[in-house]
Amino acid sequence: MKKILKLKFIELDNWSRPVYRGDDRKIYVDVDPGHASPSIHTKSGNDIEGEPGYPINKDIEVVFVPSRITW
């Protein structure tokens, strides 16, 4: 069974990338909001303005609440 990660939009970071808070309380960023499929990474220091960290595991299904923010 795939793990589901629910992401809720918080705000845009200083690079205008959408930042989300996961239901696991961690901060995530979509590093390529212009691409058809999301590229979700952790945020360094769990900080909205932190650098993108590691990509999430490909086995995790991401659900955007209410929807994904794109360019």
C-alpha cells in the first residue's frame, strides 16, 4: 500500500515557488511548478525560506489540498 502525503499550500517562497505544509508537519516545496508533474522536495531546516532539500520518495503519493499551485 502506497503512503499518501497530503500537502496544503502555505505561501510562495523567495523564488516564487509554492511551499506546502505536509500532514506530517514538514515543509515542502515544488521546485518545478511549471512542469506537468510535481517535483516535491523537503525544505532545508524545515523553513519556508530554506533551500530545497531532498526529493520525496517516488513511492509516496502526493495529494494537494485543495489543489496544486502552478505557474
